[in-house]
Amino acid sequence: MEQVVLAPGRIAWLLRGILTIVLCATLPRAAVASGFADVAPDSWAAPYINAIRDAGITQGCGGNNYCPQGLVTREQMAVFLVRAVEGEPAANYCGGSSSFNDVSPGAWSCPYIKRLSELNITGGCGGGNYCPQGLVTRDQMAAFIVRAVAGEPALDYCGGVAPFKDVSPSAWSCRYIKRLAEIGVTQGCGNGNYCPYATVTREQMAAFLARAFLGDAVTNHLQVTTNGPGRVYGTGIDCGTLCSANFDNAVSLLLYAEAEPDASFLGWAGLGWAGLGWGGACATAGANLTCLVEITGDTQVSASFKDDDEEDPQPYPLNDTGIDWCANATQNNLACPVSGFPGQDAQYGRDVTHNDDSDGHAGFSFTKIANSGNALPNSAALGSGASDWGCTRDIVTGLTWEVKTNDGGLRDQEWTYSWYNPDAATN
């Protein structure tokens, strides 16, 4: 049974930068219009959308649009799959009867959902329902497509081994996700993960469908994010902040990082933080101005540069995590170090060098502050007197906060305060 889980949106942090890209192998294909007004010819998804349109799997979302960023619902999924497997069902296919309680025989999607059930591609969402308006997640997508293309995998198909880091071998969807990867429909969402609970956009679904049913419209895709002062150029490429290129075969590309005048490549140790120069598939290139990247499947690269006229921001001090135990693949709360699992958080930082718990657990360090502003011993009691404990100062970060009370007084935890200044110039 496919499960319906809604996942929170992702947040991407892009730093300013520029990348020069030189293609030293196969040139990218020329951009091909998808036939839909809202799909740019140079979009990474255009070839996939174009392929499923030509195959009759999609007719778009209306008004000559495809709605590439729209999220795929379960009734839309039924349409995609039935058309991909065997074409369009008859308009009166439901014939006054539906396969699920929550799908009306007169609903536009009933023929597709009924046929999807007959093909044993879906068993619904439970309780005799199909949940047609529910959003399709990546684990559900795996189940739908694998059943449609390769049939039902064995219950123990994962065999105790997870296909991706974020997919448990015991998860209901593990066998489908593993099979989906084996048949070349997915390589995950990056960094060895699959993101099973993320919802699927229509442009992503076009790629999945093309790979599963059409032999993959485009096998290898490169996306280069460029932010900041400068430009991106190379053989066959001349763009602004975002470059995309598609390749028929896996290729090796030599990427160059080049700053404009009065700017510089951040490199591996830029601003005192690691990894702010190259990112994505080139992250390990460090401070080098070049990166040789293998373009296999969907590959993302970014590079960041700094305007030399701007001052470097000073990073704020941070507490350590307070985690003073290590772990292996199956257990937490183990003594450090753990053989085969080096470099864990508990082996570094203040929770190693200052872990005495005298004024804060595992490297945290706090001082009680009196209502008068003076430092107090750890034994000081909370109160409203001038010499009583009223605030706490974090010695590591320098932050100070008030300790709330429950005595009904001015600092009582139930009191709330607000302030409003109608002058937009000073508010």
C-alpha cells in the first residue's frame, strides 16, 4: 500500500560566486523547446517533458502550459502511468462504478484510477480509498513506477541492505526504491540519499517517466549555479547565474573558477568557513581554481566568489553540541572512539576539552547573574532581590537571557510584551 506523507519544503542557501566552465569532451545538445509556454528551452527538464509529450503521456496542465513546479497528485499519477503503460482508456471506462470509495464514477480521473487498480499498480491508500488529491512522495512514486515497469518485488528484496543512506532496509518502500535504482530511473537526491518523503514536482515526474518508459530522454544533466560578480562561459555556454547542459553520454568536464576584477574565489577556507568556494560535485576540489567533474546522471556544481571591497563578516562564536558519546551503524551512546567510525562529533571541541560539567554540561559554560548585574556563584538562588539570581550569561557565546518566574510578578512566564512604532522610517 502506498503511504501518503507530506514533507516540508527544502531550503537552499546559495552564496555569491561565479564559475567558468570549459567543456573538454562532448558538447551539450542544442536547447529544444518543450512545446509548453512555461518550460524554457534550456531548462534541465525540457527534454524529458518534450519526450513524454511526444509519447502521449502528458497533455500539460492547460493553457499550453505544463506547470513544471506543480506537485503531482495521486490522480495525476494514475493518468501518467496508465497512458505510459497502455494508452488512453475509454471515456466511459468506469461505467457507473468505481474501484475506490473516494473516487466518484463521474470523476474525470476515474477511468485512469480504475485501470491503475486493475493493472495491480495500486492498492489505494487504505480503507478502500485511493486519496486522489493526495500528493505523491518519492517513496510512493517508486512503488507506482516499479509495479508498472517491473512488477512487485519480493518482500525481502532489500535483504537487510539499504539502497540509500536515508532509506531503512526495513522501510515498506525499500524494495521499490532499490529496484527503481537498479533499473536506472533514479540515482537519488544527492549525497547518497533518496529523500523518500519529499513530494514530486511535475518536471521531476517527467524525468522519472521518460527514464522508466522511454529509455531516458537525456541520461546526463549538468546544472551549474553561479552567483556574484562575473560571468559563466565555455564552449557552447554563455549564461548568467544558472547554466544547464544535457549530454547523451557520461563525460568528464574541466571546470575553471574565475573571478571578475576586484573579486576573488573564496576557496576551501574562505571567510574562515570550509567549503564556500566549490560546491556540489566539485566540493572536494578545495581551493583549486579547477575541478574535473564526471557528469553522470543529474550532476550539480556551484562556485562562490567574494567582492574584495566588502569586509569579511566575523563569525559569531557557537557552543559545541554537547554530544559526548559516539555511535556505530546500529547503536548510540557508545564510548569514543568507535572502530570503523572515526571523526565523530564527540571526539572534537569543547565537549572534549572542557567536559567537566561544573558550570554546564559537556563544554557549555554558564554564569548566574544577579538582578544588579553582578556575577554570582552557582549556588545562588532565583529571586527578585538585587543579589538574587535573575539572568544567565553564556560564557562561550556572550549571550545573556532572563530567567522567567512563575510568581505572578513582572518577570512571570505568562507575561507577554509588545511594541509598535507607526513611523516606518524608524520601525
